[in-house]
Amino acid sequence: MKREPLVLLGVVLVAVAVSAINPRSWGTWALEVLPIGIALVPLAVSYKRFRLTPLTYRLIAVHALILTLGAHYTYAEVPLGAWMQDWFGFERNHYDRIGHFAQGFVPAVVVRELLLRRTPLVPGRWLVTLIIFVCLGVSGGFEVFEGFVGMLGGDGAADYLGTQGDQWDTQWDMTMALLGACSALLLFSRVQDREIKLVEVAHEGEQGGR
């Protein structure tokens, strides 16, 4: 479905707009949707000449929806996390764990596709190792960014940080990102390999028809 990426883009933009309706904290909202804006720029610029697989576009869209939900409520107060507290007896709202799991899961799929299609790397241990290191680097960089926000924002940054009094929050965030990356590689590597072949054949057909 050639128009699917555009449909997904429309869904994400609507979600961002809805999340901006009376958010709990405008500062938190802006910081949470910022990665969506950053990601959309290269995706839009490269869309015609380097189209990603449907799997990758879909996962990026899901990740964006996770971010918009957290942006509207703040991660510590997302209703889904509150329901999980009631259902499983958790001591805190764990929606942020879902967010950080996705922070490893989705980049793993994106990075894997870019490396396979733009570098000489092939599926194997070195590819897996590099992807995991990249995802941990992204997660670590995000935690450093959160730290700066915390220092500059003071008490007002609490909603964005969402630590909920957990002194091990940073370690848990990176652990969830690691688990997300490993899960993505285990679940979707073969599916992605098939889709990459289909996308490349389609691209070659388009080039040959010009």
C-alpha cells in the first residue's frame, strides 16, 4: 500500500493535535512531542528517494502515539498506567516503562533497516551487537537530556522526568530500552528481511520504468 505512510502520518498528526487539547503541562507536552517533530523531518525529506519498509513505518507511528499519550497526561498520570497499578498491584504508574521499552524496540528496527540497506553489514552477530549498542546510546543520550532538563527546570521538570520517587528510574529506563531492542530483533528480523527485499524490488521496478 503505497499511501500507507501518508495515512500513518495523518494519524500521528491528528494524535499530536488531540494531545495538545488542554494538556496537564505545556512544557512536558512540548518536550514529549519534540522527538516526533525531529523524526518527521528526515522521514519526509527521504520519502521519495528512500522509502522504508511498511513494518518500520508502522512501528514509528505506534511509538509516536505512545509519546503523544504521555505528552497529554504526563507519563506518571496516563490512565493506562493507573489501570495497570490497580490490576497488578504496582506501587507506581509504569506507563513510562512502556515508553522506554518502545524507545529500544522501535529504534532497533529502524537502525537495522538503515544498516542493512545503507552499509555492507549483513545479518549476524556484528549487526545485532551494533544495533544494541546504538539503542543503548540513544537511551543513554535521552537520560542525559532528561538530566539537563531536570537541572534547568527545577521542581517544574518533575512531570517530564516522571521518576515518581524511584532512585533507580534511570537504570530501569535503560534496561527497558535494552529489553525492547532485544525483543524487536528476536520478533521482527525475519519479517523485516522479507520486507526489505520487496521494497528494494519495487524500487528497482520504479527506477526501471522511468
